[in-house]
Amino acid sequence: MTSPPVVVPLRGELDISVVGEVESVLAAVDEDDDLVVDLGGVSFVDSVTLSVFVRESRRHDGAGGVLVLADAHGAVRRVLAITNLDRMLPYADSVEQALDLVRQRRAGAHQP
């Protein structure tokens, strides 16, 4: 049986001063697990942190998992849209929608 998706809530301003912490938290999730990154508590995200999301997404994709960004608001949502990360990476408007997206992906993977 597949383990449930891991939801990692991030908070505050995600910039170069905390990127190491963000990397550590996300890297602690097994690459073959599905990961939902909850951005609901994030007020700012810089390009260095966005590159961490891309790198982690590739790591999970390569092992059969998926990384889904979820629940971005305000400036963070605008940055994801401007950079097209909300189209390049799986994105959902809420954590619940992200979990549904993972469930649908898993269901589709089990169909012949």
C-alpha cells in the first residue's frame, strides 16, 4: 500500500536567508512519496526558493512521487503565475485540492 501524501506547511518569508531550512525540510521527505507543499502561510518567496521547488519536484518525479504546490496567496501566487511555475509544477488552490490531485494521479496510475 502506498503511504499517504506528506503535507509540509511552510510559513513566513522564504528567501535566501532560510533557503537551507526549506531545502532540509523538503529533502527529508522520501523521493518516492507524494509531497504537498502548503504555501498558505507564506508571504514572500524568492527565486532561490523557487529553484528548490523545481529541484525537489524533479527528485520526486524521478522516483515515482509527485510534488504539488498548494494554497499560495497574494504576492506568492503572483510570483508563481509570473514565472509559470503554477503551470510547470502541479499546483492546487488548496491543500485539499492538492490531496485530491494526488489521489486522482494514483488512481490513474493503477488503471491498465
